[in-house]
Amino acid sequence: MKVRSQSGWFSNGLFWRTFFLLTFLITASMVAWVASFRMVERGPRAEQLAAQIVSVVTITRAALTHSAPEMRRELLFDLASNEGIRIYPLEKSDKIVPPEDSPIVPELEYYVRQSLDENTLFASSVNDVEGFWISFNIDDDQYWLMLDRGRLDRTSGLQWLGWGSIALFLSLIGAVFISTLINQPLARLTAAARAIAKGRQPEPLPESGPTEIEEANRSFNQMVADLNRVESDRALILAGISHDLRTPLARMQLEVEMANLSDEARDGMHSDLAQMDSIIGQFLDYAKPFDASNLETIDLAALLHDVAAKATRLTDVRISGDIATSAEVAGNGTELARVFSNLVENARRYGKTPGTDCAEIDLRSRVEGHNVIIEIGDHGPGVPDSECERLLRPFTRLEVARSQANGSGLGLAIVNRIVLRHNGKLALKGHDETHGGLLVQITLPLQHHRRHG
């Protein structure tokens, strides 16, 4: 599944919108949860730490008070080495650094002083030795009891950061999964719609999942079936009409040959019948289905040279231009030849250079990236830019074309239909910047890009 757009990974697509929204909500929820947890557990935690400190001070004071004087040095050594508890005499000259400003410190001091003494001192450093310092009395003497910080606060900031990072990482994976789950049906629907726009038959969308997706896919599948039925009926009707009309046309041609008519009248009727037969042929070309399984590798340069050679046999056409030599596309050779022949014929009819009876046609092709671009331009009057899009619709002609009473208005529609079926794009420019005439630009994917794309 393709979830990024042509502009890059960070696009304005639904996937990234959903992903960033979920990421923001998850991050905000985690921050709010941690802040709430720290606030709620501050009181119980301060009370628990105070109970531990009071227990350590009480036990240590009782041990020192009731131990024999000759055993106190050994007792102090055991407390320092085994329990991490150090006892120092409290001197008035001690250099004391107050405890760090923390939300839990005032509550901790309050609970300890309630249990020990209102004059109990606290410090984070005494005489440049860092730790958790608390004062206590033995008779009239004052002492410092120092504990390691890790013994009181076993959850450090780095641990919180580590746990938060793991939780955020797992949440982001979940956000990617949820975003993909939401985006996948829409991406599948978009791909199917693009396939229909290019004249291809998409695979039916799965009619399962959430109710909204299921209903949308079912409606889309029904729409595709209706379009196929309409397309099939239209092709059948056009083919039937065209087939039924050619039988009386052939009979009329025979009757014209056998009729006692002047040469001028006979030529005129033959011209009219030939025009009707050409229009019927265009109907058949427009209605003919496209088989994507019969695509082959086409040497576009050879095809364009062949089209140009056939056109130059006409006395009112001159073709020039630069054709790329290394351009292979996947397609139907007959269909692509019809595209370029129709465009050259269209330029011959309506793009004659002003003041002459000759159509000067520029036929160019070049490779850009993974595509080949073919341009067919004339030096004629061109067309208004506002009419370019309308010309690609079936049965549409300009006033000049109508005045010639030739054709059915299906020529460019057939060309556009074939180009779309070859995964290409057709664009009209009403006035070529170089010569002023109509410029037709066709973009087709190269063979190797189509195979691996």
C-alpha cells in the first residue's frame, strides 16, 4: 500500500494527519498522566520516605546509645559499609547546603519533624560531601546522619525518561497501525477510482470491515458495475448501428456506380459515402474495448518515424523535428500508431500555415526521467485556451471544423482515450510559444519504469 504522496513522505495526506493527531493526543495524555500521578502520589510517598528516615534515625540512635563504648567504632564501621549510614558530629562551623527545591521536600520535612524533633535540620551537602543529611540528638550532643540519595529516591529522572520513551515508542507504533487501518480503505478506494479514470477495470473492493467502509465499498462496486454495463451497452449499440449502416452504404456505392450520373455528381456522392464510412469507423474505434493483456514493447522512435514517413507522402504536409532514439513504451502498436496518425491528420486539416496550403508540423520526442514526452505542433491559427479541455470530449468540434463538414468530433476523444489506457497523459496548448499554432503534448511512461513501478 502506498501511503506517501508524490511530494514526499511528509504530505498533507490523511495518514500523516491521523498519525500526528494520535501522536499529539498520546503524548499529551502521557504528560498529563505523569503529572497527575506525581501530584497524587506526592503525599503518600513523602509520608513513606519520612517513616523510613525516622526508622533509620531511631534505630541508629538506639544502637549507639545502648552499645558498649569500645564497640561503637566497629558499629559505625558496620553501619557505613553495610547499610550506607554514616554518623558525623554536628559542628557549628559545618558548611551546610539546604536541600534542593522539590515539591516533596516540604512534606517530607514536615512528617520527619513531627516524629523526631521540631529543630531537626536537613541538608543536601555538609562540608562539600553530598548526600541526604539529617540531624538528631543523643542526650545533649548533636550528630549528622547521612544516607545515600538512591536509598530514598529509587526512581531517578533517567528511569522516568526511559519508561516514558518506551511507552511513547509503543504508542507511536500503535498510532502507525491505527493510521494505516484508517487510511488503507481510502487508499484502496482512491487507487480503484484512478484505475477507472484511466479506462481500466479495478478489482472489486472488499465489502467488509466497519459499517461505513463496507457501505462505501459496496456502493463503489455497484457504481463500477453500472458503469461497465453502460459502457458495454454503448459499445454494443454503436457497433450494431455502425455494422447495420455499412450494409446500405455498400449498396448505395454500388447503385452510384451503376446509376447514369455525371462524373461530378458521382464523385460528390462517393465523397459523401466515404465520409459517412469514415465517421462510422470512428464510432467503432471509440467504442472498441481495450485489452491490457496484449501490451507489447514498442520502439517509439521507429513508430514516430513511420508515421512521419507516411504523412510526408502527402503534398500538403511538411514534417520536421527531433525524435529521441532510445524510448521504449509498453502498449498496443496499432493503437499508438492511430494516436499519432490522427494528430498529424488533425494538424494537416486544421493547422495549415496562414497564407499557404501546406501544414508545417513539428514532431518531437524527448525522455524526461521515467517518461517520454511526444509533442506534435503546427503553425496554424491555433485554438482558444478555453476550448482546449472541451476539445477532448466526444462529439466536440470548433466552428472551423464544423464549417468543413468533415468528421464526427471523435478524433481527439479517441486519442485521449487511448493515451489514458496506456497510463499516459494528453495536454493541449492552444498557442505554441514558438510558432503560435496548436501544440499537443503526450506523456507516456517508459517500458522499464512501467515494469518496476
